[in-house]
Amino acid sequence: GYISVYKHLETIIVSQFTNVKKGDFIATLGNTGSLSHGAHLHFEMWKNGNALDPEHFILDNANRSL
């Protein structure tokens, strides 16, 4: 039920719908899009159609539950 979304990438390393886990390299940062100002990553997490706070997936939150 989880979907991750990445935008403004230079190079995509994994294919769409690939299962990834913590620590996997998925892409390189880029500077794409008309509103982009410098290399960065736009990252979204969704579960069953609901947006989630991506901080829970970036930081080491072993003591936090989703």
C-alpha cells in the first residue's frame, strides 16, 4: 500500500514499481522543472492514497510508529 514519489532527478537508477528498501540507491539529484533552483530531490510518501510525512522514512525513527 506504500508509494514513493521522486521528482527533479537527473538519473533514475531503479525502474518504476520496483520495491526498494532503506539504503538502496534510487536516483541522482537533478535540477529539472521550471520552478527548480538548484539540484535537489522532491520526495513524497503515500499509503493507500493518503499523503504521509516523509520525515518518518528519512530519519532513523526506530522508536516512532507510523
